[in-house]
Amino acid sequence: MQFCKENAVEIFIEDSFETCQELEQNGIKTYFMTTKMNENIDSGKIERVMNWDEVYEKIQKFRKENLK
């Protein structure tokens, strides 16, 4: 977490739900990458992504919304 704050990380892609929760709680936009190990976890408010194409689309949307 400290690394993210020190390096102004705005977006994180992660497959660990616990890590996603911690990042979100600290103001970092997080995308929960679906894997066989976590596909049954309810991600709640954290957005899931299924593949890298979807990650790209989400990041483009995030950038567009936050550059205004």
C-alpha cells in the first residue's frame, strides 16, 4: 500500500479480493481480475474484469472520466 501512495498509483488490477478491498479502502481504483480461484467470490462494489481487453476498456473509460 505504501508503494502505491508514494508512486501515485491510481489504478490497480488484482486477483486477490482482500488486496482489492484494501486498495479500494485507500482510494485506489481497483479492478478484480476473475480467475478460477476467485470466480465464486462476490466482489460487491469492486468492478470485475474477465480479460486484458476488458481491462484496457475500463482504463480508457477511467482516464476519460478523470481528465475532465
